Amino acid sequence: MSIAPDVVATAALARDGIIFIGSSDLKIVHANPVAVNLFNASKSALRDGTEIKQFLAFLAKNAEFASGDGVGAVRETLGLISEKAAKADLPAFQTGGKKVTWRKAEGPEGLTALVFREAGKAEELARALSDHKIFIQHLIDVLPIPVYLKNLDGVINRCNEAFAELIGHEPKKVIGSKLADVASKPLVAQITDYEAPLLISEGHVRHEIDFEMDGVEKSALFAVASLKGPSGSIAGTIGSLIDVTSLKRAQAEVAAAAQRLTGLLEKAPIGVGISSRDGGEFRFFNKMFGNLLALNSDDTMPTDTVLLSERYREKSLRDMDMLGELQDVELRIRRPADSDARWLKTSMEPLTFEGQESVLWWLSDITKQKLAARELQNKANNDELTGLANRARYMQKLSQCETVLRGTNTAASIFLLDLDGFKAVNDTLGHAAGDWVLVETAKRLKRVARRAEEVARLGGDEFTLFFINKGGEREMATLADEIIAEISKPYVWEGNACDIGASIGFTVFDAGYCDMNEQLRRADKAMYEAKAAGKGQACFYRPELEPDLHRDETA
């Protein structure tokens, strides 16, 4: 693997020792003079194409590491170099009476750089960098913007591919040439004019320039600064050019189309608004947008606070910048004149409007859809007659609790309740009376068992309750008696007394180590035992109720 001449030249100017290695094969691509002199006894291990392992083997034998274990330090070093991380500090060592610190860094052209520094020279280097403002840049090639370095004679010592591409050449043709020999005359003239005072007195310039290249008018953002050498004198300039031709053309087209845009948006079937990016003032909104938010075009400059609070506005703008747009944000809004709250859906996009940074809003009323979705959700999760949770929701609740409570010591209990006398009411007074009894039972259960985690109707005249951390067998037995007493109170439908009671089976268990479906089955077994024992009572599930299933427990 070869390395560009300009990278070699730059590395030669560095005060640190640098070894470039391939990131994948870990073979040495180039060692600068400082590194070669630092490890003079190991020149053979620093030849291009040599595996880095040979150099590390040299260090293991000849260098003294702080840990005292050269082999271990070298193994650690090889591991850090082989890792995907772009940067890492490597174990310090001493060689030839010199203390050396080194690190792994990201190099140019996809290479990895090993950078060595003599500890005694670290402060000297820091002072030199501060005093002389030397711009040492090994990674200039990875910069996304076009950059060049020129000396006092106008020769380009260094440039990246982006700069070479901007002026229409390959980097190898540009480096070593004068700008006048590779760039268009109008561009050279403007750059020369701006650079002239910077070659006399230290400074910098930022400006937008227009020039012609190959018969095409172009615009660029130009920045240039004086570049000083180690002696402190001006040695040249460093500059950058960002082509903004397409951007300026697009801005002009947007500005020209802004008036046409407002005319089209005024007729849009959904709400459309354009607000200032900075202050949030609406500079345009169509009739639909105004109707949805009760805005009046004659009002004093309404702002986007009619949609978003100040705190949420800042977050929304950040999200919009990160994603390029912010879509389908749902807002619940209730204005003083509204009897009920409404749901609105809005989207935000960045926009340049009349030459200023703005935000484009799309707004629609989704209240009907939200209400319909809520109604569907209620029907899916709730018993249509009593309003209690239905079987599906109850089983989902048990499953969620089983997952959440797994591994804890939380007490729980499941009640299964069946109405006594319900069939007789249906047969004698009709199904309307039976439905009323079920609704009335649901009300009583919610009243007396208000601490329940969930109260549900499983079907017919069968109800169930689920409790978490509300006590053990004694407390649950007391609660079961209270429920039976509540259900035993008179039911009177259209002047007719309904003889209704309740039988309850319940379990008490450790919710962190159980199968909820099994506990529900046990409560069902206990409920049938309560009915067999004469109804109107509660039965606590014990293993003795199913001796065949619990032989070990009942022995």
C-alpha cells in the first residue's frame, strides 16, 4: 500500500515520531525521520511493508516498560492497535535513556497513525505550538471542504481532493504548482487580492466571491488566513473555498416562487402556515389553518405558541433539524370557546420564505378519528354490558403482571365469583332483568373491591378480581366475606325482588414465582367447592382440594 507524497512531506515536518500502518493488515506504510532516529537500532523493523509485530518484538527486547513486563505490555499494545477504536493511549516505555509516550490515532487515507513523543519534549512542543501558532494538520485530506496551503512564492504545498476537484484537476497536478497555472484567471485574481495583505501582516479574511470558470458563473464562500513558520514569520497562507453556486441559485428560485406558493397554499384543503424560525411569528397561514386554531388574519402577529409551548417548541425544532422534517405530531388542544378538546395532527419542515429561515406547518383535525379509535379500543378491552374489563383484557393484565413481578416476593390473589340464583332471574323475569342484575353486580364489585388491580367479567354471571400486595389469606378471606355481604343485599328490578347471592373461590400466592393461568384455574376449583358446600360462601384454595395433583404437599 502506497502513501501520497504530500502526506509524507507533512509527516516529515512533524516534531513527533509518526509510523503509518494499514488499518486492516497492520503493515508499516511509512515512518517519518523522527521515528526512524528515535529507534535507530531498529531501522530494519521500520521498513515499508514490514508487519508492526516485528517492531513490537524489538520493543519487547530493548525497551523498558513501566509495568516491568515487556512481553505483556507489547501484547496489550498489539490488542489496542488491532481494535476498531480510532484512538487509544499505548503503554509508555523508555529506550536509549529517553522516556517515550505514544498513542494510536486516525491517519489519512484510511491509515492508522502511531504517534511517538519524547516526554521531555512535550512541554517544549506545546510552547512552540502556542508561541508560533504552527498549523500542524496530518488529516487535512479528510476535511469535507476544499482546503489549500500556499507558500510566499504562491506555490501550493498542500491541498485536499475537494480543492483539486473544485478547480478541475487531480491533487498530484495541483500540489507543487502555482495557483495561476491550475485555476481560472478570475478566481486567481480575487484570491491574490485578498491574500496580498495577509502576506505582509498576520490576519484573516472571510468573503463571498463570484468568478467565472469554464464559461460558468460560480459563487463560493472564501476564507483565508496567514500561516506562520517556526520562526514566527509569515510563511504563506491557508485557505478554503466552498462552492455555493447551486445553493444561491436554489435560494433565488425559492424566493421567486414564494409568491406563487402562497397563492397555491391558500386553496389547500388542509391547514398550512409559515412561521419565522427565530421568533415563531406566523407570516402566512391559509383560511383552513386559521379556522382550526381560531386565528384571525387581522390579529396582531399570532405565533406558533398557539400550537407548542416554548419548551416543546425548542425540542421540536431540534428534532426537525436532525431528521430534516417532523411528521405527524399529535396535539390535544382546547380553546376557551370550545366545549370539548380537539385533536390536531401537524408536521413541520424547514423552509426559506422571502429570504428568511422559516418553518412550514401542515395541520389537520383528527378529532373524529381519535374518538373512533378510542371507541374501538374500549370495545376491544371492555365488557359491552357492564363496562368492566373483558376476558381478553383481564388475561393480558395477568400476563403483564407475571412478567413485571417475576423474581419478586410480592403477594397476590385471584378471586373467581359466580352469582347464585342468576338463572332463576333470567327464567322468571327475563333477560332484561338478568342484564340489570349483571350491571348492578359490576357496580357493587367496583365499590367494595375498589383496591383491586383489575375487576373483570369473564362471561355470563362469572366475575373475577385480581389483587396485588393487599394482604395474605386472612385479609383476602375478610374481603371475600365483604363481597358476599354486598352481593347478598337486595336486588329489586321494577318492583320484583331478585334472589341473588354469590359464591367465591380465591387463591393467595407469591406473584414472583407463579403461573397466573394455574392460579386462575385454582380459584375456579375453589369456587366450585364453595358452590358444592351450599353456595353463598367463599372457599380458599388449598392443595387438599386436589390431592391427586399435590401428593407431596398433602402427605
